[in-house]
Amino acid sequence: MFSPALLIIFIGFAILSWAVSSRLKSKFKKYAQIPINYGMTGKEVAEKMLRQNGLMNVQVNCVQGRLSDHYNPASRTINLSPDVYNGRSVASAAVAAHETGHAIQHANSYPFLEFRSAMVPIQNVSAKVLNIMFYAMIFGVFAIDGLLSPNLALQIIIACYAVFTLFAFITLPVEIDASKRALAWLNTAGITTHDTHDKAKDALKWAAYTYVVAALSALATLLFFLMQYLGNRD
């Protein structure tokens, strides 16, 4: 099942992902040096955006890591990395507002976010199944007593990657919408100005590119295994 074509897909998207991630880190490092109006921290930006949207039951926390910022719908918490939580820059404001955008999506029952949240358990199970399948292929378990036919193995792998691909593409509108909400609020609240708004937009654009690469990678891998399966049937 492993082939040079699959290796090219993995290596190609790994390089692309690294390039986009490096560019994203570079952008955030640059924009982390540019202050915003009122000297607000990322925590204060998130809390103000929450208040102005009537969300009083969402907590803003500081979590370890770099670019580890995320919104947890299960606990209704906005979790910001130390640089964003304590930062008073365009970068920290953009990220904090973006994660707050997810909290607003949750409060408004944004359908794509609800769909993605519902898919998380399926995504987790698919990841575990896929790991087992790949380990089995590496150590030749399928060859023992005809435990699993190559076609059935491919069907399972295709099903797992179909879940990954759907999850990745559903994530795109969720992230794009959160950035739109963030940028609109930053502008109307006067947190960003004419000079800094485009920089906040640029930072969130590069963050979105990481999700685009992940979606395209999942799709390319799914199509590869699908073609392998169809070729075996012929």
C-alpha cells in the first residue's frame, strides 16, 4: 500500500506545511512588536469582546505553549498562550479576538462549528483506527492467517481519511468566519486603526493558510488511497 507516490504526497505537504508555519511564526513575531490602541492585553481584548456580545459565562485562561490558542466549547473557555494573553500588540489582539469569535459562534449555534464539534469523537476514533492499520501494515500483520485482505484494509483506511478530509474542510468556514468576526469587531471597537488593521488581517490570513494546507493534504491522501482501491478492483 505504501508507494513512492504516497511518499511524495506526505513529503510534499510536510514541506508546504513547514513553509506556511514558518511564515506564520515570522508574521506573528513581526506584528507582536506593533502596539495597539489603549494598550490592552490579549486577555482584556477577549474579555471586552465577550462583554460587548453579551457573553458573561465564558472564561479567558492562560495556557502553556506558543500559538496554542484555542476555544474549548465543552468548558466554554478561551485559552490563550502567554504571549497572546499578556501581549499588547496587533498579533495578540488579533488572536484573542479570533478565539473570542469562536465563543460567539458557539453562543449563536453557528452550524459549521456545531457540525465540527459533533465530528470530534469520530475523528478521534478514526485516528486510533488508522494508527492500528499502519502499524499492522508495517509489521505484516495482515499476512498472518489472512487476518485482513488488502482491499478491506484499504476500505478502512479510505473511511478514516474521508472523516479526516470532511473534518478539515468543515474547519475552514469555522476559522474564516471567526476571523471575519474578529476583524470586524477590532475595527468597530477602535482596537485597530487604519495602520494596524491590515496587519491584524494579514496575521489571521496566514493562520488560516495552515488549515487550508491541512485540508488539501487530507484530500490528496484520500484520493491516493481511493485510486489504489479502484486499481486493485480492476
